[in-house]
Amino acid sequence: SIMPATLSAITAGAKQGILFKGGSHFEHLAKVERVVFDKTGTLTMSAPKVVDVVVASHVQKDDTLRLLGAIESKSNHPLAQALVKQLSITYTLTYEELFVEDLPGQGLRATTNEHTYLVGNESFVGEQLAHAFLQQHAIDTSGKSFVFLKDEQQILAAASLQDPIRPEAQQAIEQLKALKLTPVMLTGDNELAAKSVATALQIPEYEANCLPETKASYVQQHKHIAMVGDGINDAPALALADVGIAMGKGTAIALETAQVALMENDLRKVAQAVLLSRKLQTVIY
Ligand code: ADP
Ligand code: MG
């Protein structure tokens, strides 16, 4: 049976838009020392703007961009959706015989009758090829996320995108620091994009190029850790953290896996949830 104080904490949480899925999560959250954030869709708006799209000189531009758009139209990743929105202005994004496989944290593998394509970040298509392509086409890399299209041999196109930081993120991080918690950021995105967000938000510890399993093993290796995330790529870490917190507009799998669900995407609710948990512990003991 659930204690009356715990029950009223659950109710108080719900009123603030913080859904605790059980009474034991308060105890764990009250003991947390580190709060790990995913970047894309958690600290950022998940509304990336396409900054630049560049096609290799040896390929036909329209066919290549139509292919990129058609592959991305099979994904609901925020970068994919932004690209589809942009490319569908110019192209009809249909493509015959296209089979697409989703590799969370990396991108997509697409197969047509003739070719296998990769669509995703630099580590997915190969760092060296990716960096050479960016340099060769003088693409501005500061703080951008990238999506590359590659066939069996070479990079055919690259898009750079920028995802704005959530307006309340700065305040949310400050609130956690005031509660003596250490904020950490783990992202599947590249080093420069990760660094620009970590610097802007004064997050002392971050790691880029994280696969879903990298995030999961980080939370397993640390005690007293909460994980805040929104994506399918965060689900393993949300499940393994002492407390998993899902963003309200996150994917269904993140919301199902986490122990605490925010009813909106307001990051300040993380500190509110910690405060509520600490308050309950002082009532009980
Ligand atoms: P985060 O951990 O910050 O939420 P993700 O793990 O979702 O980021 O994505 C990491 C990187 O993988 C993205 O920056 C992007 O380059 C690439 N990526 C993932 N999914 C896709 C996709 N569907 N289309 C293109 N790129 C993708
Ligand atoms: Mg995310």
C-alpha cells in the first residue's frame, strides 16, 4: 500500500505536470547527484533549420536530393523531418523500391534495386570521408549538425542543420546547479555541435558521438543518476538510470520506459521534480 504522504506527492507532481509512475521514484530522485541530458529534442527545440545543402560535383543534383528526401521521409527523426520539409518544396519525394532501416543514434540504411545508401552523421558514413567533404565544399561547421548521403563508395550530398536551444534550458540548468546537482550532456551528434550547446548552457561535462548503448553504459557506470531524454535512442539509458525522465513531447518508447514523465517539454520541471522528491523525504523521515 502507498503512504498518504507519497500519494499526495504524486498528486502534487501531477498538478505541476510531472507524472511519477510509482512511489519509489521519489526516494531515488531525492538521492540523485548527476542529471544526464540528451541534446537533440531535450536541450534543443527539435525544430532544426536547414542551413546548407551541398551535392557532390560528380552526381546529378536533382536526382540526388530527391533520393535523400525520399530516404528521410521514412524517418521521424527531427533532422529527417526538417530535411523532408525543405526538400519537398522542390521535389516530389517518391522513389520506387526503397527499403529503409533505422539505426538509432546513427541514421538510416536504404536499399534500392541497385544500391545501398547510408544517411546519417559523420561517424556513420566515415569520419575521414565526411570531414574531407565538408572541407572541400567549405561548409561552415560551427555548432551545426550534419546529415550525409553516401553510396557504397563516396559521399553524394551533405546537409547542415541548426537546432535552437530551448528558451528555458539555461534557467533549468542553473536551477539544478543551485540544488548541487551536476548536469551532464550525452549526444549522438558531432563534437562541435555538442560543444556549442554545452558551452552555451555551461554544462561542465559532455560526450559527443554517443550511440544508444554509450548512453546506457554511462548511466550504468555512475551511481545516483537521473537521465532526461526524448528519443528511441535514449530509451536504454532511461530504463537503466536510477530515475529516467521523459520529455512530454518525446517518443512513445521514451515515455513508456521512463519512471517519470513530464507532461510538457518544460525542462524546469526536472528541478521541480527533484525538489518535490526531497521535500517528501523530509516529511517521511
Ligand atoms: P541526440 O543524442 O542528440 O538526441 P541522435 O542520437 O538522435 O541525437 O542523432 C545523432 C546524429 O545521428 C544526428 O545528429 C544525425 O547526424 C544522425 N541521425 C540520426 N538519425 C538520423 C536520421 N534519420 N537522418 C539523418 N541523420 C540522422
Ligand atoms: Mg533526442
